[in-house]
Amino acid sequence: MGKVTSLDIITKVRSLVAAYGLMDEVHVEKKRAATTPAFIRVKSYDEGEKVWVRSVRREEVKWFPGVVTKIKSLLTVLVRVNGFTRFVHVDYLKPRSTSE
């Protein structure tokens, strides 16, 4: 067995984090705070939050009710809409009140 390098350790830690989904929400929030300039307001949604999802077909725009199921990155989420899971950019979402 050869010498263990720093790169070997980093690679192992990254694979464990990816395999077990560690730090998902914490990592996303830290990255959002660290990479977003103060003058830019990033929309953020929580898992389970009710939203309206914009769908554009040709020139027709429709809004469908959905529920955020997973935060994928700073600007993308998975949303459950009409029984299907869609990968959606936050620019295509808007909050939905609980009474709707």
C-alpha cells in the first residue's frame, strides 16, 4: 500500500458526502451566502413549500400549482406538478399562499 496523499483524503471525503447526501441543505445555504453579492436578491424556497410554476408553450403562459420537493442548487429546485417531478429554475416559480 502506497503513501496516502491529501488528494486521496479529499477524494474519499467528497465521495462519502455525495454517497450519503451529507451537507445538502447546509452546503446550499453556505454557498448561497458566500457567492451571492449583497445587491442581488436570490429567491429561496423550502422543501414542501407550495408554489406556482410557470409553463410557457409558444406564446401561451400558464401557471400550475406545485410543491417544492428538493433544492438542487442556488437557482434550481425539483417541483411536483400534476403528478410529475419537474426540474425548475427559481425564475419560473412564485410563492403560493396557503389558502390557494
